[in-house]
Amino acid sequence: MENGLHTMGEVNGSFYQPSAFFMMGIPGLEAFHHWISIPFCVLYLIALSGNCMILFIIKKTQSLHEPMYYFLSMLAVTDLGLVFCTLPTTLGIFWFNMRRIGFDACLTQTYFIHTLSFIESSVLLAMAFDRFIAISHPLRHPSILTKTTVVKIGLAIIVRGMVSLLPIPFLLKRLTYCGKTELSHSFCFHSDIMNLACADIKVNVFYGMIILLSTVGMDFIFIVLSYILIIKTVVSLATKEECLKALNTCVSHICAVLVFFIPMIALSMIHRFGKNVPPLVNTLVAYTYLIIPPALNPIIYSIKSSHIREALIRALWKKSESDWVKYSSAQPQILCQSLSTEGLGVEPVELQGTKQADKIWEPLHKWRDGFNGEGSHIACSILGSWSYADFGSLGQSVNGVCKDTDLVLSPQKERSLQNLPFTPLFISNPNSSPSLAMTFPNSSDLSPSSFILASIPGLEAVHFWISILLCSMYVLAVTGNCVVMLIVKMEPSLHAPMYFFLCMLAAIDLSLSTSTVPRILSFYWFDTREISFGACLVQMFLIHTLSAIESTVLLAMAVDRYVAICHPLRHAAILTNTMTAKIGLVAMARGVLFFLPLPLLLLPLPFCSSRMLSHSFCLHQDVMNLACADTTPSMVYGLTAILLVMGLDAVLICLSYVLILKAVLLLASWKERVKVFSTCVAHICVVLAFYVPLIGLSVVHRFGKDLAPLVHIIMGNVYILVPAVLNPIIYGVRTKQIQRRILSLIHTYGRTVQ
């Protein structure tokens, strides 16, 4: 095999040019390459589909034919090129263990990877320049960045990248190499190949460093400089809203810059100065550098760019949109025709979709004049109510100008409403007139089709940044709880009642966060504020049921601590594995049975016109407050269920700790007392992390009617996310067995790699 690797004769017995190199997967995890390939496939599919979708949308949408989106298309093409450069060799190793790559093929891959990386850096600089011109010189933006200029910039970027990197493969080809042919990645890098050479590589090192600093380094400096100038311009704006609006146009680009430059700088530092860095770190940083930016860039721009998001939604729901446009053009015409038949001087108006929606206002103003001002409210209420659900922005604009007033209509005016050929979803004040209530029976006696989730008031402009925090907390909660369950499963010494209860707690936290956070993130990312009535009731049931189960599990853990401290000799006989399983089943049955009636009690209630919740998820008290009928049974049952489940659990937990303290104080020495009670610290912290937000949220809902909406939303998010995030951290820090197992896994893996 060795002779087959030599294309040139050996020089001094050890110098030759190899015919091939051998790439490496993830060191130490070769047995799991098939499983590791799954997330890589997902990332590659996201990168391919996302960037292709960006290119397709920009090509098909005329309004996106602007410099900003042309540069975004260049970025997408560059990301696709990087994906196609690395995908074959990476998946070839993970799936078929195809580690061999020819010498010339390796040099070609090196050239394209580095060239495309340099091109992406230059495109990001061009996008920063576009943002600077758009914000600092908005009137000159169209004349400076014309289509011809954009094309020239694109060509200059390509030529710059290709010419500056062209000497790299020739500089590598001239070198002689030692017997080692093992690369440290599943693709070829200049520094990686260069380090295998036996000859003097100073020329390669200096040229590579100079090119990196003169291209990528200069690009980064100019990007930072452009944002300094942008901030200088933004600070000079008059109002805070204008500042936020201007900076909001740069968020996507800033994220793309950070996603690209941070892994690139880290990888460059590791290759040049990190000789003692573990191979796993080197490998993970390289994968992050080449795979994460192509996968994240289309997601970032789809979330933050309303134009791309709207075009994407139109592309996905093209057929539904065509039906919607037909309906939206027909209903206003029917309304105007109905008013015209009553002799109010309103002529039918032909509408062709929502773009001509402003034509509705003229007949509505005439109708208002015919009612001496009273008709304005009714017209807005009718149009606003059914168009809010069916017209989107049209309905919101109508609702924005409508005012809530008490109306007393004459019989003639009421008859004009009765003859409308459709039934509105609701009106703002259905009880203002008896005949009006009969005219619109669906206004308050049926369940609504959907509810509107609440955003954080006053912070709509920074929803994207808030979503990053929530997403990070969710990822931390999922990762932490999964690690806890995995360690308990793998470690036989942890197969004890206390850790079985901890696994139940982790599973509940996973379920509770997963039932709420994805919906919240879709709200913040895609502005999907509506949630159907049925989905809202299901989410409400899951939240309250899982909270009840978690409360019961915390009580079971308190009992476990009490038995372990007060009756240590009987602990193993009392809390057997069978008993632990029965306690878990009882906790589930108790939660389901106590909180199943909550959605059933809400189903028959009529709801008023308001559909706005006070949280970005559904809670019983929140939904109940929107009902128009008597909610006493629902309120009484909800309060009873909470007191019998969470309230009783809290009392029993306190009682168990009173007994534990009594037993601890009977111990002889202070050290024994501290040692015994320290086994309860983790559980006490978890109890506080669960009950303090729960009590706070309950108090806010029952007695905080006058509190700011921000308080409601923050308390709700704290209640959902904080326990799920803190619980695995608390037990990971406080439980020595879990710490030992984690350290043991790390040490075992380190020895395997070495």
C-alpha cells in the first residue's frame, strides 16, 4: 500500500509526494458515525433547501430586485458552493468510511473551500456597505447602488477571491511530504495539508497569513467601520423608535457576520497556535465554520426580512391565497350593495383584492354620515370583525380606526344591519340594542375560532432578540434534562428512587417547555399570533396537567428525603422500584383527572368580541376571563383544583421538611447535621424554583388586574422556562454521583482520543 501512495521516488528515504491523503471523521466516535450523520444530513438539507428557496423567492418576487437582496443571492450561492464542496467527503466518511481522497482532488477542494470563504467575506462587506448607504445616505442609495454597480461588485468579489487564492494549491504541490498522510478533518484545509510537509513551509505560512489578513481581515475591519458610521447616524435620529427601526434593518446582517467570522477566527487561531488543543475541539470548530453559516443564513434572513417571509408564505399558500383574494374582494362589495339598498346613498364598489381596500372607506364614510356619526362604529365593527380573521392587514387597519362607543340605533338603522347578506363574527357592543343582538346571534354565544396571543408590549421591535434568549433557554432546558435522563440510565449506581423521581421531573420539564416554547418562538419569528380555540384548550390542559404532575413528583421527592433521613434502614424496603413506578402512575393520573374538567368547563361558555390573551400561550384563567357568561363554576373548580393539588403538595412538602429538621437537630454533631441536610439542598432549590413563579403567576391572575401587561407576560415565561432550565443545573451541581459520572465520561473519552 505504501508503494501505491508514492507518485515520486522517495528522497532520503522519507520525502515524497503522496498520491492520496486520508481524512478523519470525529475522533473517538467512529462507532457512532452513522448516528452522527443524521444531524449532519439535517443541516445539509436545511442549507440546501433554505438557500435554494432564498434564490427562488428573490428571482420570482419583483419587489425584491434590490441591491440588498442581490447581495443576499450571492451569499446564498456561496453557501451552496461551500455545502457542495464538503458534503460528499463528510457523508462519505460517516456512511461508507471512504477516508481516501486523491492528492490533486484534495488540493482542488482546498482551493474552492478557501476561495468561497473569501468570497463570502467580501459579500458580507458589500452588504455592510449597502446598509451604510441605505441608512446614512438614503436619498442617494438608488443612484449609488445601481444594478450595474451591484454586478460589478459581484464580479470584483469573485475575481478577488479566485486570484488571491490561486497560488495556494501550487505552493502545496511543490512541497515534499513525510510518511504521515492523516488529515485532521473530513475535508482539506491549507493549514492541515501544509503541516504534513517535511520541507520548509515558511512561504506557505507567510502567504497564507498575508492573504488572510489582506482579504478577510480587511473585510472585517471595514464591516466594523461601517457599523460605527451607521451607529453614528442612528444616534443622531430624533426619536428612539426611529433609532430602533433603522438598526432593525441591520439585525440580519449582523447575525450573518457573527455566524461567519466567529468560527473562522476560532479555526484560524486553533490551526496556528492550538497545537495542544484536543482533536475533537479542532474538528467541531471546523464543522461549525463550514456547515452552520450555510444552514443559519437563510433562516436568519427569512425570520428578519418581512419581504422574504411574506413572499415565502405566498409561495407556500398560493392556492389558498387566490381563494382568499376572491373572498376579500367579494365581501366588501356585498356590504356596500346591502347599504345601497337601504337608500343611504352608497353605490356598489368593485374591488379587486386587498390592494384596492382603500375604496371601502368612501362608502363607509357616506354610511357614517347617513347615521349622523353612529354608523361609523357599526361599520367598522362589522368590517373589522370579519376582516380581522379573513383579511389580515386590512382588518387590522380597520380595527385601528374604530372607536368603542355605546350606540342607540333607530329601527330604520337597525333594519339596514339586519339585511346584510352575511353574518359577522362579532360586533363591539352586542348589548347596545335588543334587535341588534338578535341580528347577530353569533356575536357572543359561540366559541371563537381562534385567540390572539399577546406580545411583549412596547418591545415589538426587538422580538427577534428576545426570541434568541428564549431559544437559548429552551435549548439549555432540553439539553440539560436529556443529559440527566441519559446519565441516570447509564449509571447503575443511580438506579435509586431519588434519581428515578429526578428522571420523572426531567421528562415533565421537557414536555412542559416543548408544549409552549415552539409556539412562542413561531410567534416571535413569523408573527403567527393566532391560535385556534381547540389548540388553545389542548395547550392549556397540558400546561396545567404537567404542572400538577411536577408538583406531585416534588412531593414524592420530599417523601424520599424524609424516609432516607428519618428511617434510613427502612428506606430500601419502603421505596422499592415497584413503589416508585406506582407513585409515578398516581402522579400522572392525579394530574389528568383533576385538570381534565378545565377545558370541558370552558367549551360551552360564550365568548365576547375580545380574543386577546395576556400571554403568548394559553392558561385557564386567561381564557376564562374572555368569556361573556357567568364563569363562577369554572373559577371555583380551577381554584379548588389548584388548592387540592399544588396547595396540598406544598403543605405536605413543608411538613416533611419540618420532620426532617426535627430529625436532623437530634443528631449529635454539627458536621453530621450539615452533611445530612446537604442532601436536601438540591430538592429545596427545585421546590423554590417551581412554587415561587407558580404562586406569583396565580396572584397576578387573581388580583393583578391593574398590573402592566409586561408583568403578566414576564411572570408567565418565568413560570414555564425557569424551572426547566434550573432543575438539571441544580442537580448537576449538587449531586456528586451525577458529577462523577459526567467527569468519568469526559475522562474516558479523553483517553480514547489519545
